Amino acid sequence: MTKLRLAIVGAGPAGIYAADILLKSERHFDVSIDLFEQLPAPYGLVRYGVAPDHPRIKGVVTALREVLDRGDIRIFGNVRFGEDITLDDLKKHYNAVIFSTGAIRDADLDIPGIDAKGSYGAADFVSWFDGHPDVPREWPLEAESVAVIGNGNVALDVTRMLAKHADDLLPTEVPDNVYQGLKASPVTDVHVFGRRGPAQVKFTPLELRELGELRDVDMVVYDEDFDYDEASKTAIETNKQVKVIDRVLQQWRTRPGVNNAGGEASRRLHLHFWAKPLEVVTDDEGRVSAFRYERTKPDAEGGVVGTGEIREVAIQAIYRAVGYFGSPLKDIPFDERHGVIPNHEGQVLSADSNSRMPGLYATGWIKRGPVGLIGHTKSDAMETVRHVINDQAEWWRPEHPEEDAIPALLEERGVRWTDLDGWHRLDEHEVALGAPHERARIKVVPRDEMIKISRGE
């Protein structure tokens, strides 16, 4: 019987689901799968892209853990594709590879001043508060008034973490350095800006509702933003999610002091709609001093048009949360415009000729862009895996398919890789760190420390 030796690059939900789906699929050959992950720990954005006060969403880890703990998938952590292991290496040892490297960079916001001191990408901030080992341990939280640009769930995660009192994060797995940084933050006002109206936001009702439950934080919305056009009214009447969002926002409008921000809380969270970003205004030292925007209005075709009315809000820091963007991989085609690997249903295409590249596949956000939830990731993986199975005649013919060749190769190159047992050691260590403080866990942040614990050194 033929055996498929498959490499998967990226051990987040997309990669783990692809492995699981392939192992459970109907096929006429055996399968052996190796997962390669550049971080010492698995789970990708579930570990490093979800705010620490969202334990329900992190429940996805339970399902991913069950897949890995079956023992029929090997994982090699702390291995960088393109450096520690190359495409040529994979061709020598595997029949095919699936790339599931996600999208972790911030999409650009092309306005003057966006690169000023005090201007940040939301993805970098999320990586910091989630304890990603490859970002600095310190974050400059010096602003009293902050702007967040975007109306998706990432924007609300960033907003919530900025506005929430640090002590309220203590029951979670927030890293100690993050807790200390947020504890010292002088923030009093967080302003969230979206270019369209309340009925066109991209965040979910759950995320929005959580904002209104923050302790000692007043919600501030503005009556002028709720003069709905017919398209907005129709969306509210016909879409259950939009209806719930509108209900939450309408309840906030009735709170005392909402429109003049005259509440009694020590912090205020302002939601501004119909706001098109124009410029990040800077002071003489090149630091963020204000956010300038144009009021928009509906264009009767589902979009918006500028009104010509220009406004400014004084701020000292700004975060852009306008989407994630994929990163190119060495020797793999990359679509610079969309931030994805060019592909047809997961089959990688040549950047020059748009022709199929046998043996190369993609799934998850690096395949389709940073849209959709976990459910989309599963259906995405099913589509890609189906092609892997059906393309058997085009698989690579590796020179050294034996399984012990990979550990030997990494050993020879001095790569301090981590495996599943190592992840269990790190996991147990983090949980034990949190137990005396009645916390879910305390994340180990430095990469070297993660590796030492994982490898039992």
C-alpha cells in the first residue's frame, strides 16, 4: 500500500484541522503527518491572537489538544521554515506539504502620519498582551487618550484591553509583564472609529456586549450616529446579528450622560461611527497628537461617501485594527496584493504562469485571507485535503521518506526543536505557575525559557 508522508507548516487551528481531516478521511493509502511550527508551542492564533479574558474562545484549544494527543501526528516546534528546514528538504523527505501559516501582520492604513511615534498596529499589540515570544516585553502605555481604528472583533479586543482595569484580568492567563504594563497605564479615554454606521459593523454581538460590562468604564455613543437610512433599517429588520447589535447600542444611548460623556467612571470608551480616517496629526517631535477624520454618510448603495465635514480628536496614541495580512514564505509563490499564497481551492499556483505546482498546498488564512471563524477553517481544510488525496499521481517522490530522517536532520543543524511531550511539559509548568494565584495559567514569554522547559533542560 502507498504511504503519504505529509508535512504541514503551521500548527494553528488550520494546520491541526487539516491533519485531523486527512487522517479521518476515506483513502486507499497510509498517512504519516509531521507538523512544523516556528513557535515552541502549538495552537497559533488561539494561543497568541485571542485576548486573555476570552477563555470561552480558548476552549477551542480543548478540541485541538484532543487531535494532537491521539499520538498519530508528530509536531516539531521552534522550527522556522526557510531557515531551519527548506522547501528542498521537504521534497527530499515528504510527498507533499500544506502551508497553514496564517496571517499575523497588520494590514496597512495609508494615511499621512500613520508611522508617527505612538502609532501602532493592532496585531503587534495583541502579540504583546498574549505573551508572544518574538515581540518586546515592554509596551509604551503612556497615553491618556487613545484612538482605535476599525470596527471588527480585533479592534474591540484591543479596545477592551486598553480600557479594562488590569486587576480585572488577574483571573486570566495574562502574562505578568502585561499585567504590570496595563496596571501602570494612565489611559482615561479610548475612542473607536469606524468609517460606516452602526448597522454595518463587523464585530459580533458578544464582543460588543462585553464592552458594556467593563467595570468602572462608561460607554459613550453619540445620537448623531443613529440617524439610520433605509438600508440600515432593512439590515436591522432582516439580520438577527445586526438587530442584537443595534439593541445593545440603543440601550447604551439611554445611559445617563452618554452623549456628553458625563458619567462617573474613571475611564470612558467612545464609539464613533461614520468616520473616514484622513490623517494622524503629529506634534513638533513627530509624536501622535490628534486623529483627523471626515464624517461620512450612506451612499444608498451599501457604501459611504464623504460629507466634507472634517473633525479632530486629541489623542496621544493610535492603533490601526483594519485587518491582518499574510507573510511571504521562502521559495513559495506569494500574492503581495492580497497577502496570500496564490491557489485554486488550496492547490498552490505559480505566481508567473498561474499553473499548478504539484505537491504544494495551502489552507487557512494564508490560503483565503484573514476572514471567517473556526468553522470556515474546517471547511477550508476539507477542500484542500480533498485535493491532496486526489492528486496522488502528482505527489513528490522523496529520496528519504523514513521518519527518523527529520529528527536527524534537525539535530545535525543544531535546531533545538520541541515536540508534543515538550508542549505538555510547558503547559503543565504554566498551569502550575498560575495555581497559587488562582489563575488559569501564567504564560512563559521568553522563547529560550519556553524551549528549556519544553526540552527538560
